[in-house]
Amino acid sequence: QLQLQESGPGLVKPSETLSLTCTVSGGSMRSGYHDWAWIRQPPGKGLEWIGTIYYVGTTYYSPSLKSRVTISVDPSKNQFSLNLNSVSAADTAVYYCARPRSSSLFDPWGQGILVTVSS
Amino acid sequence: SYVLSQPPSVSVAPGQTARIPCGGNNIGSKSVHWYQQKPGQAPVLVVFDDADRPSGIPERFSGSNSGNTATLTISRVEAGDEADYYCQVWDTATEHVVFGGGTKLTVL
């Protein structure tokens, strides 16, 4: 059964770059035509899609984050990553990685990682 | 951009039926997915493609979608169903994922 686990720093300074990694276990990223995604949730608020990278390498990003975000994949490490630059307090959130499936539903999700932006 | 509207809260007594609406322009033409999120946990898919259930999700959870409203229905509500519920679609026009704002289900 596929499992996802986020990792990275829990504290990032304003104006710096937030970098997270999602490690995929229970299956090889090389074995199928899989897409991968990042979603975030500010404390006490709803879910916000950040972006999706498709197995062919195409990426789609939220229009509100597009200028600051990059999602990439490293199949050799069974990992995919999120980079969000020029962060501010508004980027404080729990960040989830997830696997999109047909009709762009997300299943499974990682457990999430809280990232706080503060000096 | 495409917008999904959910009521902030819905309350229901144990054993009764909870209905959580998700409104969107011509949402009936889209595939709607629903997630349950309990405090401190990641969201879990409970209904996909309007009305299908993943394995392991009780039959008490069902969905429908027509016109401008999709609905998640939870029959014979239990205390353990208390959670936030989010609807989600893929907007083909913009090629973006859209989430509803979420509905907090309270079991009285």
C-alpha cells in the first residue's frame, strides 16, 4: 500500500525559501504513470491546492502561488519536492503531499508537516 | 476562477441523516470528491466521482451531484463522524484543483 511522508524544516524565516520533500514508500515511482501533488492548510483554515506534477513532467500550479512555487520529482530516490520562495507569515501552514488519481482526486495523503514562517 | 461554496457548519443528532451541500456553477457536469478530516489528521477520501466509495468507507456515506449542487449524505450519523468535510473538483477550464471551504459536522 502506497504511503507518503513529508519532511523538511518546521521553521523558515521570512523572505527565505521553504523546501519540503515527500518520500514515497510501498511502491516505486518508476513503476507506473503516477502524478504527485502538494496541498496546504493554514492553521484553522481550509485546504488549498498548491500544485500537481504529472508523470510526463508537466506541472500545474495554483494561480495565487504560481510565481513562487516549483514542484519536482526524483524517481531515483522515490521522492518529490516542493520549493516555495519569498515566504511570509501567510505561508504558515500544514503542508501535505498526496497522490492525484483519475478525476484528480487525492489518495493517499501524507500525514502533513507544520511549517511556520517566523523570524 | 471556479468557486465551491459550503456552509461552515452542519449539526445533526446521532442516528439521524446529515446532508452537506457543495455549491458550484453547473457542478453537475464535474466529478466531485469528498474528504473527511478529523482534528490533527490528514484528510481522508470518503466519496469520489460524485457517488463512489473507496474500500473501507461505510455504506452510510453516499453522494449525489446535479445542477448546481453536490451533496454528501451521511446516514445513521455516529459520534465518530464528527469532522470537517471538504468537497473538491478539477476545473477543466483553468486546469486547476478547487476545494470548497469546508463544513464542520457536529454530532449533537
